[in-house]
Amino acid sequence: MRDRAQLLRAFLLMSVGGLATLLFVGVPVLGQLPKKELGIIPTGFPVRLEFFVALFFLIAGTAIIFAVGRRRPPGTPLTWGGVVPNEWLKWADNQLLWRPDRIWFAVSSKWPVIFTGTNAATEAAAGRGRIIVSFQSLRDIIAAGLYIVMLGAHVALWIAYQKRGRRPTAVAEVARTSTFGRPVVRRA
């Protein structure tokens, strides 16, 4: 049994090392290559390494919380923190250039066509009665989504953390007999 546990730890360590290498080496290298397609792998995209570092430490921190939580007695104080949405906003603003003047899509009452491009082109094509969604709005939607997902994950993790060490209680099987002591075939 001890050899199996050591093998599992070694496999987990190699998996974490491979994931860290992929995040910290593979993604930036692919981002710095000239823009073209390598099969299904895109290259030449802007890379914000801080976002990937924050995401990695978020996942690693969550794993550490569960590993330590199994050994900690209930009632011991614990803190939590994260910077993933902040790094997303910095990446979207600085390198992806998701500004309010870049239009993600616009829907016009003039034509049932979705326009993309700059503000001036959209205004010229769409006319009055249009709905315009900029890349900055998309950036904010993604940031809010990160906060919402993290809030839900935070609640789920605390529920799992509070339930640690509990064993499921066995449900006593209710004998289905009538008041006369005979087995009940169907419900009344």
C-alpha cells in the first residue's frame, strides 16, 4: 500500500510540473510565434503571463486548502484571496486592447445584420435604432462572470470544507409492516 501512495504522489507531482511547464513556457512561446495556425493550435496571440500565473496559483491554492483541511481541526482560522479578475482586466485593457471604441457587435433596426468593426463604421452602416456592444462591455461581462463563478466556488468549497471528517450516516431501513404485523405490499 505504501508503494502505491508513493507512486500516486510522484504521478501528481509530475502532472503539476507538466501543467506548470505548459502554462509558463508553452503558452508564452506560442504567443510569441508569428501569427499562423499550427493545426488547431493558434499562434501569435497577445499573452498576459500574470493572468496565467494567478490562475495557476488559484488552482494550486485550492488544492492546498483541501490537502491541509483534511488534517486541520474544525475552528482553526483560514484566509482566502485571489487576483484572477484583476489580471484579466489588465490583460484585456493593455494587450488585447478591448476599448469602448472597438465594437464587438451591433444590431440595427435598419438591417437584420450584425456589424463588427470601429464605432464610425458601425454608426454609418447601422443608422438609428441600433444596439452596440463594445469589447469593453465584453471584458466587463467576463470579469463579472469570473467573480460570480469564484463566489459560487467559494461557497461550495466552504461547504465541502465544513463537512470534512464527517462520515455518512447509515439510513435505517424502515420495516414496511401494517399495524397487524403483516408486510405491506403497496402504499395505502
